[in-house]
Amino acid sequence: MFEERIAIVAAHPDDETIGLGGQLASMRGVFVIHATDGAPRRRPDWKIYKQQRREELLRAMALAGIPEDRCLEIGMPDQQAAHHLVELTCHLSRIFDELKPSKIFTHPYEGGHPDHDATCFAVHHAATAAIWEFSSYHRNLLTGEIETACFLSPITPARIVDLTTDQLARKQQMLACFATQQETLHWFHPERECLRRAPDYDFTQPPHHPPLFYDAYNWGLTNQEWLRLARQAESRIGKCLSL
């Protein structure tokens, strides 16, 4: 009998746990796919850091009952996924052709991190199954500060999941596996997860009026460069997917 398969496509190791960690153990047929290896190349120790992040991920996924052979990595360098939009899309297209998932979860297009937006772009151009989103982070349009555990705008209705005591305890154990990311993880609220059907996006336009959250950081590119890369990729992507 055909086993239902769910593909969770995240930019970095830990994004899947932030967005869906409380519910992963109750899902069946899950494959976790990472666009990047989580290691910015400006780090002199990036090779060691890459391995650390992989090991952290595997420990966390084991707590949710997801084995190593279902944790796939495309291996783009952290902060460089937007420079490889066509390649990333083609990789995902081949993976989806093989796995034939019935449902795909990924990031929303919100300008939080360029790798998140690049992953979202690639999923939307490669997927043939229904796309769902888990919340990530973005710039609060009123305060300018980081906002988590919600979506940028109510384009489509969101389902808010308040985790049970057991789900929260497991998620906290999973988050603790990511020792290299503890400084970042304090931004997030582990007790609540938000899901929604993905809306249609125009990736050649900013997700909201600039500046975006990542414009304040040295994370590989600015919003203006993102728009240039997205437009360039959309003009080339059909040829890639037809091969």
C-alpha cells in the first residue's frame, strides 16, 4: 500500500523544529529537506560548524522518530540560497518527483531571512502537491522589531496550534539539541505553532514595503538584490524544469 509522504522543506537545520517541532512526532511518512547546510562561509570554521549543525539536527529528529535517511540536505551554503534559485528549484523538483509527497510544508515569503524566501520560492516553483506554511519570523511593520509565531499578514486563514504538555516538552528537548543556535532560539515561542495553506506569491515584488527584516543584517544580500535574482530566476526556471 502506498505510504502517504509529507515533505518539510526548511532553509536551515532548526527551522523545521521552530515551525513544527511539537507536531512532528505525530506525523507519518515525514521527510525533512534542508536547502542549506546552515554554515555561512564567512566563518573560518564553517566545515566544522556544518557538521555540528547536521549532528544537532539528527539528534532532534530522532526525538521525533524521524531517522537519518529521511533527513535530506541539498547543501547550499548558508546565506547564499538566493544566488542559486534555479539550481535549488531543480533539486527540489527531482526530490518531489521521487518522493511524490501528498503535502509540503515550507517557509512563508516574508523577508525574514533571504534563505527562507529562497526556499519558499523554490518550493512554489517545484511543487506539484499542496503547499502549507509554518511560521518563521519577519519584521513587525509597526515596531520594526522581529515578530515570531505568526504570519506577516492574514492573506489566508491560519490555524494556531497550542501544544499539549507532552508536545511542548518534546519540542523543548528538540530545541535543546541545537546547542549552536541557543542565542537565536530565545526569539521564538515554542508553545504555539501556526500553519496555513500557502497563498500565491509574486516573488518579483517585496513581501512588504521595505526595509525587510534582513536588510538590517549582513546576511548575504539586500532586498533589491533579491528582487533582481528572483526576476532573473523566473526567466530561466521553465527551461530547467522541462529537462
